[in-house]
Amino acid sequence: MAGVTFEHVTKWYSEHTPVIQDLNLQIRDHEFLVLVGPSGCGKSTALRMIAGLEEVSEGDLYIGERRVNEVAPKDRDIAMVFQNYALYPHMSVYDNMAFSLTLRHVNKSEIEQRVRKAAQMLGITDFLGRKPRQLSGGQRQRVALGRALVREPQVFLLDEPLSNLDAKLRVQTRAEISRLHQTTQTTFVYVTHDQVEAMTMGDRIAVLNGGVIQQLGTPQDLYDSPANLFVAGFIGSPAMDFFDARLIRRDGGNPAVVISESADAATIAVTGHAAGQVAGQAAADGRKVVVGIRPEGLHLAGADEADTLSGVVEVVEHLGNEQLVYLKVHGARAASDAESQGTIARLPAGAGAQVGQRLTLAVDTAKLHIFDPASSKRFI
């Protein structure tokens, strides 16, 4: 088994279009690393460079201790699972899974053993005699995984393998892929645009935008301590709520933020980790900041609660165990990568929010996120 290392890797498609810019990334041996980001961010290009399907324009790429910039794909000891399955329609499931081993002249008994073992792990033993057209989408994706698994590679590469599946199958198959990683203890590099997949599957996540890693860390690190506005808006479902605000001092010099300058202006204390973030940064009152609050950091305010904001309900989504309530709040701003969809609060199912109603919500002040609007970076 082996890890993967990018050292100052850049990929150019044209003189003025760097798709990957000075990428430095060490993927550990046996790790499940997820590359996540919006369309066009360079995540699939990075994966294809590991596979040898794209050339490295600048820098060095290593699989284990071996530099592989000029090594042919077939000699890199990797296996890749594609979004579109890429199965041979005229071959049986068994022959699809065995094909790469047959090309390598592996003896028949070894092929039989590997195919049967992989099929058992993936629960497709009963389908070995069928053709791909006789399988469902989820079954075809498991065959594609099995075809990669029988090669016993150093590194598995998975390029958005769940995109063609329906919602229920996506949940089922991502659990199967996670179990597969735990069983094989092989290095997995997984590309997706879906942050839920990234959060639920990865040991670590690399968030890319514009060919640059915005943040690398565990799912919880990215959720609790996003490095900038882009990561804060991308990680989490629903997305973090953002507000234009200014810093002030109150109550003996304790920091607070004022959201909006309208009649609905809200003054919210800054406590917990965020207070440490802005300590020394806000000596002068009035500094402009962006405040981030996750939807679960808002709850219906009690009669005597301070640190509240209010807004008019525009949409209510009933999810059975909870409600997602979209409100129009003065001072709310768009996330860095999308149009503003209003302020979202995650409330209990019995909250009883109604469209057109004005709600007052209390803020969990210990979980505020404070960002610099000029650089978009989180205060450290």
C-alpha cells in the first residue's frame, strides 16, 4: 500500500488557464481522503493526474516513494472507479471483473479466487452470470467497484461514483464504500461535489476552489473551524447563514456584533471561541466583519432571552423530525458561492412556524464565526 504526494503541482490547459495551482498535498497511506469543491475547481483533474490520465505540467507527483510523472497509467498500480460505470455490455459481470487480470495473464485459479472474494464483499455473487443491462444502477456500481477491487491496487481512485444513483442508493452505496475501505485498508482518494458525501466518508477533506486548496482537515475541523467564507458556505447542510455586521465593545469591554443598521438591528454578544478570535482585532469600535451562524445555532427565543434577531418567514420545509425555516433578515448576505437564499433556521418539528409570521430567534453566541470581509479569512 502507499500514500500519494503532490509537490508544487500545477496543471495548465493553456498559457493563461491554470486548472491546478501549486498543489501541495500529502495523502497518507491507508487514508480515505476526499477532494470536494464546486464544478470546475480542479478536483477531477487532480485525481486524473494520480491515475496518469492527465500530465503534470509542473511539480512532482509521488505514489509511495516513486515519482510517477512519466510512469504510464498501467504501471502505477492504481485502480479507478468512474461516474459512468464503464462496464463492457457484452461481457458478464464475472468477465467484467476478471478482464484486467486476464490482460495481465494472471492464472485462472487466482482470477477465480479474487473475483469470488470481491463479489462476496460487495454482495454481488448471485449476479456474476448476468450482463450489465440486467442490473440496477446500484448493482452496476458495485460491479465497477469489484472490478477495481480484484486488482488489489496500492491506491483506489473514485471519481464521483454515486452521481448517477438515486438518493436511497447513494446512502446505501456510500456506506458500502466506507466498509470496503475499512476492510481493505487501502488508500482511497474520492472526488465529489457533494459535501454530505465528503463529511460522511472522509478521514480528511481537501476543499478546492479555483485550483487551490482552501482548507485541509477532518470533517469536524472544517465544520467547526472553517478557514474562510468559501469553506464556511460550502461545508454544512443547510449552508451557514452570513450577516454583514460591525464590531463594538459593550458590558465592560466585551466584544459584540451589530447586525444591520435598520430598525431591526440586532446586537449579539461574542462569546466562546469567537471572543478569542476577535480579541485584539477589535480595539476600534465599528470594524466591519461578516458573522456566520449555522442554522442549528438559532432557536426560538424565550421571553427574557438576549442576543436575538428577527425576521419574516418566507418558506417552511417540513422534514418530519424538524423544520427548515427560511426568513428575511436585515443584514443577511449571500454566501461566497451562491445567491442569498435567506436566513435558515433549523427548528424542531413542533415549532409551528408559518409563512408571513415574524419570528424572534435567539443565537448560540458561543458558536459564532467571525470573518474579515476584505480577505474572507476567519479571524484567528
